[in-house]
Amino acid sequence: MTSLSGRFYFNFVLTLNCALFAFFSGNVSSAATEFDMGTLTLSTMKLLGDAHMSNGSVRLTRDLAVPYSGAGKVLYSKPIKFRQPGIESPASFSTFFSFSVTNLNPSSIGGGLAFVISPDDEFVGDAGGFLGIMDGKGTQNGVVAVEFDTIMDVEFKDINGNHVGLDLNSMVSTRVCDLDTIGVDLKSGDLVNSWVEYSGSNRVIKVYVSYSNLKPKEPIISSTFDLNEYIANDFMFVGFSGSTQGSTEIHSIDWWSFSSSFDENPGYNSVPPAGPPPPSASLMNPTADTVNAPPPLVAPVGDNSNTTSHQGKIGGKCHNQLCRSGAGAVAGVVTASAFFLAFCTVALIWLYNKKFKREKKCDNLASDVIKMPKEFSYKELNVATKGFDSNRIIGHGAFGTVYKGILPTTGDIVAVKRCSHRGQGKVEFLSELSIIGTLRHRNLVRLQGWCHERGESLLVYDLMSNGSLDKALFESRMILPWPYRRKILLGVASALSYLHQECENQVIHRDIKTSNIMLDEGFNARLGDFGLARQIEHDKSPDATVAAGTMGYLAPEYLLTGRATDKTDVFSYGAVVLEVASGRRPIEKEGGKVGVSGNLVEWVWSLHREGRLMGAADLRLGNEFDEGEMRRVLLVGLACSHPDPLVRPTMRGVVQMLVGEAEVPIVPRTKPTLSFSTSELLLTLQDSVSDLNGMITLSSSSSETSLTGGGRGGSSGLDLV
């Protein structure tokens, strides 16, 4: 049989499944709607005002110069039914969304965003405190919103500039809660998750907010109100609005899922809980009309608003017994038909799998590894990079070269990583594809897709317009301001906290350094290059390997044991912190800028010992920084660089330290010495790298061997593989 026959059988089976699904679900939920960002297309979204697509996210506002203000709105293009004749209770709904607020100018005022239920799909309200929801004239009524406000507006009785509120046809919130009480800062630039759930039968709305993907046990807002009394029409539009008030605040919606239905039984909420996307879910392609989402296992459930149940009549009247017997006969026929159709479906699926299913093989790449990201053709990427023109090179990795590419079909600007043809390059290709393809965090570089043709291994990423952090620190004509540096360090810490503690399997990056930290258009950090990364189960000990990474960033115990852990990543992050704060590379040539020692970490420890820690601050900043913040950052860097891995903080703790929610642990003035027993050292050295190029000095005694120093190397560090 040809593949056409296979597709015929598959489509036939899918049709049968859809028919069965439609029959059995027709009486369950009427006027139900369900969608998420993995199923949305540009034709099913409506962008109004300043709203636009950017890097797979929906941005509600633009980067306007101070003191200009703006507002934008994005709506699901199809109206949602919230009231239904004959049903007293309004629709129940559940929505989950991830968003971030980025302020490029901390001295500017603010704005905010809101989840809105709106009577029309054309109106954009005023900027500033109106959040694009309403205007000062009261033009639009019948609006329900959950606002996330970053400005304290006295006119609307706001409690502060960091709150969530329930707005019922008014910009004066009916219920309001201070987000500081749960440790969420809207202006931090970090990804914030929110769940909004409304039970039509109970008339209760609950709002949950968290940095975590796990919904909190308790809502931050719980309020009772009848949605029927506040919405203007039976059909309403849902989406988001946002505004600025003389600021450079940018509001991004990174993920959104929504579902609604009418409760059949009082007190029973039939809406399935909305939540974060699965690890493999993709976000919107800003230029394509369809989304490159993973192929569904069953037919996707879209808008079922036209699905209704009807009960016919015979001559306008029906004898009860006749109706019962007729209904019984119909039920018997329907049941038998349903079983017959189910049997045929199973049989055809078995036949399809047995006879016609063909596995696509691509140079022995396991299909279970390559699941989610889009597969590009070699021709498409060859055209995008102008035949991998040397003039398109924008960077070099340990195992490949990165090119700037312009996709011919969409015009998207991307970064194309051409992995080397050596064995290690292929290993890195599979590692990146299998690990980062399943991760989703706003501070990770997003993998768009891959290609494995003609002996080439190619990875396609979002292009970061401001390049890498090391170039911004050492090669840019503009001195990177302190607020940007602090925001970058917080972003990297947030990404590592996600990798270490929030993923299903812990991810150890193994190559944290400034050249692997990319900067987007807003100078937000995006951690990339997962070629050396490893996944391990939580609380499992990693296997010993040959030490890999870059000198100056490698933890001392990693060099000796070859075992990479979350604590070795913490050490590397500490070196990055000191590099960003001081504006000096981790390894300098002898007689270079560091002067006292070629190793940056050693030099900062020496300054701390002498009581001159602030002497490590980058002189190019010209004292344009908050001294308390600088001292805190330097102490965080030293705490992360502690020789004893057990003393180093977790990355979640680092995030709390950087935002001021936790105190930095006491850092001893004299750098402690890491000690190993002789027997332990001899055993671990057998599986570790043998030539460390003079980076460490071993001083032995009768019972112990101590690791006491850093060494000297090239100006940009030495890669170990």
C-alpha cells in the first residue's frame, strides 16, 4: 500500500473518533470553548492598539520613549457564550496565563495589564491607570477584569504599585490584594503565572498568582459575585489589555489557556483546570498563520459553541409509554452502533499500525528524542544563511558555529547553529535537542527547530538582538549600565533555579559563562548552549565524567571528581556574577587588569580579606550604582564561589538574595580551603581529567590533600571537553 492509503485509513479512523466524540459529548456540555496558545493562530487572535507579536509572545505595549503613554489589547477573535437561555447560572470559566512586565527605565512611572471579559472586539481604552480597559468618558460598560497594576493611582483608590484587583464594570477594584504579601514583584521582569477560575453555579471567582508553575493552595483573591449582573451581552470577548503611563514598561503574555462551559449540575464545575503548557509545548510563531505545535494524539478540541442538543417532538405530543419504549429502542441501537464503531476503530488502528505505518528514519536519530521542535529543511536554512556565508557568522561555540539567518518563508530572523561534524558535535546536537526542546522559561533561549540532512546537524534559535553578555561587557562601545547588569544576573539566576529545582528532571548546564548568556532587545538574559548539559533525576548522584567547561568558571571539586552537580553550576554562576560586577574576565593574562592574580575569583577573595570588597566594582561605571546593591551582588558572587559545595546557596536562594527577600549568608574574610582524603582523591582522579594545564596546585600531607588555588590562562579562558 502507498502512504496515501495509510493517510486514508488514518483520516477514516479520525473521522470515526470525532463522530463518537461528538455523539457522546453533545449532551455533556453546551456552548463550551477551549483553546490555548498552542492551538491559536493569527486568524483566531485580534491585536488592537499597541499590541503586537514579538519572539513568540504577545506584547500589549510598545517601548515608547518617556513620557509617552500607550495601550494595547489582544482578544480571542470568536465571542464566548457566558449566558444561555434557560440556564440560570452563567458560564463557568478557567484560564491560566504567564506574563512578564519589563521596565527599561526604572525611573519611569509604570502601568499594568489585565485579563478582560469585554463586550466588543474593537474598543481600546485609555492608557495609564485605565489599563486600556475603559476610558475616562465611561464609553464602554459591561466589562469584567482582573488587573495586575504597577502604579498606585489615587483616582482609582489603589493600595500600592504592586497589586492585583477585581474590576467589575469600574476601574475601582471591588477586591484588591497586595502582591508583596506573597513575594511577587510585577516589575521584577520575571515570569509570573496566574490562574483565574469562576464557578457559574457557586458564583465564586478565585485568583491565584505565583512565580512557580504549581498553582498555590490558597487564592490571593476569592470573591462572590453574579457574572450575569456585570457582563453586557450573552456573548463576550476574552483576552488581555495593558497600558503605560509615561513609561517604558513592556507587558508580554507568554502563554495563555482558556476553557468555559455551562454547569449541568448545581455545585459542579465542569470546566477542566487550566494550567501551564506541557514541557514540549511551543509558543506562537509571530509571522506564520499557524502554530508549530506538536501533533496531537487525538483530534484537537476547538470551539464547540455551535454544539447544541435538541429534543424533537412527534405531532407536538408524545405518549409516555411510547416515548419510553421508543427511547429504549433508540438507546439500544445507539449503544450497539457505538460498540460497533469502537470495534471498527480499534480494528482499523491495528490494521494501520500493522500494514501501513512507516517510521521515518533520519541517520539513526531516535524519533522519541526529536518530538516537539519544528523540522526545517536543509534547503530552507541554507537559503536563510546565504549558503552559510562567513559574513553571517555571529558566534562560535565549543562544537559549532552560529549564523544569522532570515527564513525565506516568513522573514523571521533566527540564529542557526551549525554543529561540527565531529562525533562530539553530534552528541551536543542530540543533547541540545533532547533537553532544551522540552524546557520553557523566559530566561532560556528558545529552540525553534532542527535539521539533520546531508550530514549536517543544525539547530535554529530565536535571534538575540543584543548578542552575548561577554560582548556587551567587553566589546561594546556602550558601557553596560548597572541596572541592566543586575537585571541580567537575576534573569540567569531565575533560569538556573528553574533548571535545578522546577523541572521534572534536574538539568545541570555544565557550561555557565557570559558567552553563553544571550541578551534580547530589552537586555533580558537568555541562557543558551545546552550542548554539555545533563539531565538527572532529582536527589540522584551524577556519574563521574571527564571535566568539561571553561577554565575560570569550573568548580574545584568538579575538576577533581568529574561529577557535575547543581552546586558546580552555582560556582560557575558565582564567577559570572563577579565578572559582571567587576567588568573583568575570569582569567586574565599575567600582568593584565586583575594584577594581583590571574584568576578573578581569587582576586575578589583577596580584596574581601583585606576589607576592600568594593574595590572589585567596575571602574567604568563611574560610581553610577547603588553601593548597597553592588556589595550584595559581590557577596552573592563569593557565596556562590565558596570552595565547599555544601556551603554554596541554591539558585532559588540566590534569586531571593538578589531581590532582597533573603539575607546573603556570612562570607568568611579568608577563603576556606577545600580538603579531600588521600584515598578519595586517588579514586576520583582515576576518572577525572589528567591534565589541568597548571590551573590547580595540589599540596599533599600525610592524610589530606588540599585544593588551594586558581591559575592563569588565556584572556578568554580555556575550554575543556
